[in-house]
Amino acid sequence: MRVDLGRRLQFPDVVQTTLRPDIVLWSTKDEKLVLVELTVPWEEGCEEAYERKATKYQQLAQDCRDKGWQTWLFPVEVGCRGFPSRSAWNFFSAIGLDERSKKKTVRRMGEEAEHSHSLSIMATFINGDTSFPEITAVVLLDDIQVMYYDTIVNKLVCREHNNSTAGPGLSDFKYIDHIIGFISEHMRYRAYYLRNHLNDTNNVLVLQRTVTCELLNDDQPGGMTNRDAYNGESGDVRNYNPELNTLHSHRVWPEGVNIFSADKCHFMYEYIFHPTCISLLKKYLSSERNRTLKKVKPKIRLLQKPGPGSSVRLTCLATGFYPRHINLTLLRNGQPVPDHQISGGELLPNGDETYQMRKSLEVSTEELQQHHYTCTAQHLSLDNKLDFGLENEPEGPSMAMVPSALVSLLCVTGVTAGFILWRKRNRCTVQEDTTTENASQETDSAPSPAGQTG
């Protein structure tokens, strides 16, 4: 087994490559190889990160297979707030961890990752036949709203918070107000430019922008990202990496008129935008850290009510939880219901700094009688994955066991949790690989490596 610490991993003598997966396990005798690539993105980017990493390493995996090696590829994501994605659970199941070991390892991974924090400005420009204000903006500490832009008086309004003198001061608020004004003017120009460029004939145009900086473990500055979306379609992304001092732009649409040259834009990120954002983030954390670290357990119910005709609507509802990231799954006879059959899934705020989510499924009366439906929830506040049936009674944690026989299994569990900590300290969570092609699904159909010698 080899681990890519400090960019020193040398790939086994199977094929020649310049790629360095984060963890490589192999057996020369049996010609079997396992590639693991760990990513710590924002929770909303876990699926995108999975596809990006799977695409990046799929050719390497295929080259190894062409050499006669049985090869598995596992992209694994752990959100920067500490929420392990489903890929983490799938990986540990595939290599043979039993349920207890999986939970322990995933918990350790989450604990290492969840100590990062972010400060974001989320702004929306709307123009057309709508009652919404032209500009709306909020400032978020992690996922807690600390400020919003009042369009009636055209100024920032602070939410109630701890009165600690260590928090942001008047000069900080004036700076944020100035930045939001700058963002608003640029978004107005950008929205009209895109309408003309795309020949958009909609009555309403919407441009959204999110600007986020991150603080990693031990108060180490992370990256800064700027993302745009036009009428619901993801667009331009700009990433600043303070460790490498690089500014990378991925453009979906033409720039139009350049407000800043590339050199001046880089200068502003390096000396103004990024350091000021990090400074504000630290000030907010000094007074609001307890609020960001709280964990509130979800209240979960599986409900049924009559649907159209003779159908029945099953709804899995989770509410009152914090932080906002949750895995909510409808199961049919213990297996996840395919996503295309599910409606809902949007995350909604409750107004008390907690969140709710619901997922629904339409079934016939016959299907309801023939199959057993449950609702499963995974959340940072829960020690175990919980299953709930239609009677709304908890059935306890799922205890499906997978035999463990991988020789280097214990090494993997410790290295994986430790690698999360190293990755947080030595790499920005925002990756500069902007590949957006769909990932290969070959690894899904490959046999599990559990029970094979590493």
C-alpha cells in the first residue's frame, strides 16, 4: 500500500503514469489493484467531485486492466463540514469492513473534516415580469445567515448575534456593503450580456453568484471560489488557490468586456479579496463558533396518503436538523428506490437555523401490499444510520454485515482518516480540475475486492 503524502507517491510498476491517486493497494502475486482518490469538497459539490475524479482516473484504471490486472477505482468524498458522502460508505463496504468498523471509520473521517468553516456571499439578480426585488444578497457563516441586503433601504442588515467585541466591526460591514454593491453592478451587466449572447427570450432573467472562502483545520486559509449560474444553468467558475497562488478560471460563456486584466484580477484575489474574506471569517468565528458547531438531530417520519386514482404517496420527511447536510433515502425491500422514481429532495430552511427535506414516491395499492418500504437517514448528529417504517417507529440501525478479509484492511481505515486531515492542511478543497464529462460507471459493475489479498 502507498499513500500520496507530499506528492511523493510512485505508482506501482504496472503502467507508466504521471497520475498520483491518493491511496494505492495492490498484490503483485494476484495482480489485483485498488485505486482510492479522496476529495474534500463543499457538500453541494460531492456528486460533481465524484464524476470529476472518476473521469480523471478511469483511463489509468483501464490501462491497468489491459495489462492483466484486476483493478477497482474508488473516488471518495467527505464534505468540508464533515459529512461523508455515499461513496465513502460504498468503499468501506467493498473492501470488506463490517458495519461497526464502517461507522467508526466514517466517524473519524468526519471529525477530521468538519473543523473547516466558510464565509459566503450569495447574490441574485432578477429582471423581468416578477415581484421579486432586482438584487438580493445574504452573507452566510457556514450555513448560518449573519447578514442580508435590505433592498428597501439599500444597505446591509445584521442578524442578531453574540455581542462579543471580537466579531466584525463597522469597517468590516462597510467593506462587505461595498463588495455587494460591486457584485451587483457586475451581475447586472453580465445578465444583460448573457441574455443577448444566448438569444434568451424568457420574460424573466436570473443570474446567481456565490463567492466563498474557506478556513481549514488549524486556522489555515483555504481556497476562494466564485460561481455563476444563469437561469438555473451552472456557468463560469473561478478558483483561487492560496497555497499555489494560482487563479484558475473555467468559462462556459464569453467574458464580454474585461473589467480587469488577468494580472490585475490575480492581484486583487491575492491581496484584497482572499485575505479580507479570511479575516472576516476568523472574526465571525470568534463570536459565533458555538452556533456553527452545534448538531441537532432530525425528526423523521414516513407518511402515506392517497394519491391520484388508486395510487398512494409515500413521503419520507426529515425536519429540525442541523447542519443542513443529510442523506435521506427511500428503501423498497431494503434497497434504495431509483432516483428517477423519487420526487422532492430539496433542502429547505425552517427559519430557526434548522432545515427540512422530504422525498416522495407514488406507488399503487398492490405495490404497497407486496413490498416493504422504509426511510433511512444519515446525519452528523446521529451515531447510527436509522430506518423508519410506515408506523413511524424507529427500527434501529441497519446491521447488514459484510465479511472482512482484506489483509491490509486495518491499515486502510487508519490511513484514510489520517489522510483527510493531511489533505485539509495541504490542499485547497476547491480542485482546479474542471472536467465535466460524465464519469465511467465501470467500477459499479466490477466485482467487490473484499476478501482479496492486498
